[in-house]
Amino acid sequence: MEKLHDRIEDVLTILYDYSYIDLDKFYNNKGNKELLEVLNNVNNRGYAKREEMETLQDLHDSIDSFIKFETNDNSNIGSF
């Protein structure tokens, strides 16, 4: 099973090259900065601590909401 932090990283990488979504808006959103910091820490370490799992799920949900908003509900995180 794919780890949540790996899945998030894969989606962010795919979205970076997807011209219809302005990913800079997501990265520049102050509410996402802490979530992205946790993702960065997890990726550097190679695994998520139990207490980070909720934050990673929040980040996953935030990306999903962002994709839905940017695509007028035509796509979600599962599309990427």
C-alpha cells in the first residue's frame, strides 16, 4: 500500500506540470504552510510518525478541496 505522504508528493508533482491549476496559489496559502512543512519533514525522514498522520490527512483533504475549486468540481485528488 502506498504511504499517504508518498501519494501527496506524487499528486503535487503531477499538479506542478498541470497547466490548468495554479499550484503556486496552494503553496502560497498561509493555511497550507504548516501542513507542507510536516510533509517536508516526513519526506526527509522517510516515514510519518503517528502524530503526523492527522496533519497529512488534513493536507490530503486540503489538496482535494483545492483541486475541486480550481477545476469547478470537475476533478478531485483521485484524478491525479
